[in-house]
Amino acid sequence: MVDKASEALLYAAERGCLQGVKAALKAGADIDYAQPDNEVTGKGTALFIASYFRHTDIMTLLIRKGASMTKRTTMFASAPLHGAVTYEGKTDALELLFRHGATLDIRDCYQRTPLMLACMFGYVDTVRKLIQLGARVDLKDTGPTTAQMYCEKAEEGGNCSRAQKETMVKLIQEARLRCCNPTCGKPGDRSTLKLCGQCKLTRYCSRDCQKQHWTVGHKKSCGHDGYSEPSPLKKLWTSGRIFDFMTYVVPETS
Ligand SMILES: [Zn+2]
Ligand SMILES: [Zn+2]
């Protein structure tokens, strides 16, 4: 049976109708529902769709109501943050997700990060923002292709000019690792920043920053940002006991 309220939620999220989103949630919509056959939005949740269309008022409401930051589309296993990088120079949606604990280097089914997508599209300002926030530039997808290689491809494919590509490559080459606590963002390197012992994807300058990021949302994302089969630890991650074994691992090895 079609879940009318949940379908209405997606419809309202796509059209940017905040009242419609509120009404659908009130009518019992599943906040993380994804349509099985919507090609436009890649079969994503309301948060993915709102991120994709940059309806930040709706995103704020959905996040406040507990929408998942890590539930993927069925098409490319894209997370909301992957959806939010599809506009050049408009970084409000991605910054909003980041402030609420989204992991910058979340992977899709090809192990692509949001930064790789922004490079692929040739979106210089979006690349700049992701790097400012601390996105990692050294990761590879299943290609294996790096963010810098995606910049080369963007120029070859006509997605950006040579000058734009050169700007993106320069940003990548000068990038520094940063503390993943959105209110900190202190630059550092592999010897000074320490990884979350659980997901080994987020890094912090201090224990306090790790705790703050945990509170603003990492507790919901930790362990769900990589794209692979669930590990046996998954039960523990969701049991709320996770802080017991969140330990630092130094130096980063990858
Ligand atoms: Zn910090
Ligand atoms: Zn983690």
C-alpha cells in the first residue's frame, strides 16, 4: 500500500513547501522514507531531496525532527551531503548539514566523497568551501580516482575552464587537515589531529572537540559514513554504549 503521508512528505520537500512538510509529518509520514521509483531525485529521502534543491528551511526542520544524515539514495548510495554539492557557489545546504554533524568525507557506492563530486562538476567555490571545512583531499574512489584527478577530468569533459581547474588543483594541493568539530576547524596534520577510534573518518584537535561533534550529530553518523557491509560492531554502535570505546588512534594510517 502506498504510504500517502510519506509520499506527500517527499513531494513537499521537492517543491520547497515547508507547510506541506509539516503537515505530512503531522499526518504520520516516515521521515526517512525514500520513494522506490523517482528517477529525478535518485530515490532519496526528504532530507536528501531538500538538500539537493537547497531548501534550507525544510532541511532545518527535518534535521531537528531527527532525519537521517546517512540514509542513502538507492541509485548511487548518495547521502544528503552528496546532494548538497550540486550547485556552484551555493554552499548554504552543505554548511547546514556540516554544522549538524554530517561527515564531510562520506562515501557513495563508488566510494566518492562530496569533494570528488564537486571537482567532477568543476564547481570551484564549492570545492573551496569543502576544503575550508576540512574535507580530505587524499582519498580515492573505486576507480581509483582522487579529487585532483576529477579536476583534470572536469576540464577534459568541458565542465570547467583550464583556469578553474588550476584553481581547484591549487586548493587541493594547499589543503590542510582540520578538526571536524564545526565550531573549531583548527588546522593540523596527522600527528596533531586524532581520529575517532570508531569510524576512523573524523578527526579532532582535542577530546572536547570530539565530544562536541558527537553531540551535534556525529553519534548518528559514526559508523554509517563508509559504504560497505555492516560490521558485527554495528549493534554496539546503535546501543548507545559507543562512547565507552571511542578512543584515539594516532597517527592516522591510510
Ligand atoms: Zn577542534
Ligand atoms: Zn566516528
